[in-house]
Amino acid sequence: MSMSAFFRALRASYQAEIDDLSFDSEGRDVLRHRLEEKRGQVVFLKQMMELSPEMVATVFHKGFHFELPAAMEHVLTLEPDEFPEWESLSDAVQLAPWAKDLAEVFLEEPQGEWFMVTAAALEYLYRRAPAHGHEDAHEAHDEHGEEAQAASKRRDHDHGHDFDRDDAHNHANDHDHEESSADWLEEHGFDRKE
């Protein structure tokens, strides 16, 4: 997968931030509670969105639905000064109702659009990793050994995701997504993949 230096640098940090929020010192799953707390600190978080976007972006965890994966794949190749306007991704990224309200708060800021593109791309990366398990599991094994692989499996299990079911669902929608994504890229001036 092609990825800009910006997203390569932030990918692991975003993953680690979600992991840190997930469990308390006794191993209990507290992700939902901690995310709710964090979403209540928006005034403070807005001040950090440029300096530490990966930390702030976690407030949108599970708040995006990705309609056009090819559009997000393209965003992942871009450096921050090349990002599209947030509005141009409206066909590619849908927000959950609660996330729409939260997004409005961030979009009031001068760097709000930049931040929303960053947050969506980081969440896309986080979600897409398990769906491509073989390649990523192999990389995790090579880079971090069996311990990292075990932690990844534990995290997937503890979050209650059924990635096999998700993967089957994703494959069923691939054709529609590919066609829609190709149309979106063509409309925005990119060559159509054959």
C-alpha cells in the first residue's frame, strides 16, 4: 500500500492511542467510557489538533463510514499540504450522527478541514488493517515478533469485532465500491484505473 510519510509516521501512534484508551490497569475494556470522557473535552482538544492530531482524532473512533475506499486510499498518499477540502470527501466519508455534531465544532477552527481529513484517514487505516490480515499480520510478526501479533489478536477479540464477517461483507461490496470510487476519482481529475 502506498502511504505518505505523514501517515506512516502517525499510523502507529493512532493505533497506540486507541490501545491505551481501551483497557484499564486491571485489563477491563473501558474504551467506550474513555472515549465519552474525551469527547467531553473538545475545547481543550481543539488546541491540540495541529500538534498531536493522532491523539485528538481518537474522539472520532467508530464515527466514520467509508463509502469510497479508493478515495481514502488516495488521501493516504498525500502529505498534509496536499489534502483535499473536507467537503470534497462528502461522498467518500459519511459521519455517524453523533460524529457530525462533533465535526462541526472542529470545522469552526482554521485548521478544522485539515484535521477532519487527517482523522478520517487515520480511522480508515485503523479499520482496514485487520481486513487485510495476512499482509499486516506478517509485517507485525517480522517487525515486532509473536508478542505484537498476540496483542493484535487480543485487541481484535476484546473489541468484539468479527473481522471474518466484516471481511466477507467488504468483499461483497468491493465491486460497487470500486466503481463508485473510480467515478469519484475521475470527477476529481484523476485517471481512471482499468
